[in-house]
Amino acid sequence: MYTVRLEIEDSLRFFLDQALRGGPFDFTFPGKRSLKDLVESLGIPHVEIGGATVNGSPAQLSHIVAHGDVIALAPCAPVSLRPEEARFVLDVHLRKLARRLRLLGFDANHREGRDDETLAATSASEGRILLTRDRGLLKRRMVTRAMCVRSTNSDAQLAQVIARFSLGPIIAPFRRCIECNGPIAPVECGPARMDALRESVPPGVLSWCDEYFECSACRKVYWKGSHYEKLLRIVRAAVEDR
């Protein structure tokens, strides 16, 4: 049996059992294991560890833990992404978050019915940051860029992602389709194009609106109707938080 002393910073205690959240504690376990295996056995995904020390010295997650070690764990610090780096893949339970990220102009890959293996593989192969509330998914070895979304509220989730990846300065709203993630652009409203719009825009809207936007992927048409004010409030809240 091995016993170690664990000192875990506040934000990582979210992952611990309630009884272990009060402060430093001793933890006893059988057999040798790596630091990664140890912290994940406590419920903390390796991608949420920003730094670790063992007996005061920096340590990698591959470090083999010894009896009597004093281990300190720090969370990931916020990082600043360039616009081309702000590309996400989200699990099936984060549909509203995906739509909000798209609203702010971010590439948010989300589709129903994908399993954990597909999500992990997509993150790895496409260099996308994985967003999920599934801790088991975050513990997969191939997952290296990811975040555990703490809240169940979509507005709070958005605020958490913006803060973690310092997205505020690169918000570019109303440039992506919130339905399919494709780019949207203004529609040239000549007579022929207006005739085509009649198939997807209600007659009442055509009577007053002369500004439209279209997704180049799914061809969904957008206009600044009553829904626009609701979307604008979400954008303004995100910008104010940056």
C-alpha cells in the first residue's frame, strides 16, 4: 500500500468527492501507478491539470508516484487563442453551447449521435478543443486539448469557455450559421435573388425586410427579425464579460 499527501487547488476540487474538498488530504492506494492514473482515479481528468509538483519539484503526469510523496496540483491557466486556433468539437449534450459559440463566430463542430470514440478522434485528428461534461471522455489518452464544462446552464457554459480560452478579443458575431456551423454572408438582393428568397422567407418578412444573410453550407436564410434582439443580447453579454 502507498500513501501520499495531496494538495489540490480550489478549482480542481470540483472533481473530487465532497468529503475530499476541504483541503489537503492523505490518500492510500495499492500498487504503483503514474501521477496521471492517480489523479484520474480521484476524478480529475488529466487535461484539467495545468501543473504538478512532487515533493516541491515540477513533475510530469508520467511520474511514478512513491510512498510518502507530497503532490500539489494546479489547474490550467487561461490561454489566449488566435482566431484560427479557436476551433471546437462538442459532445451531444452541449447543443445550446455549440449554437452560442457559432453565434459569436467560432467554429463549433457538433452533431447528434456521435460516441466518445468519435469525439476523441475528431479532436485529435482535426486539432479541435474538445468541450464536454463527460469526465470519462476527458480521461482518454488521445484527448490532449479539452475542457470540462462545469455548469449545466448554457449562458454560464459560454462564459466559462470564453474565460478559459480568452476568446473575448476574437469574438466576431453573426458570421456562422447557428444550425450547421457554415459561414454566412450578406445576400445580394437583386430581383432574381428576391424571387428565390420567397421559398424560404415568410411573405410578411419580405414586405418590410431588404437585408438578408445566407449560410453557404445549408442555405438557411437569416434576417434581423424579432429573434435578432434575443441573439444580440447574448452577444452583448459575451462582449461585456471579455
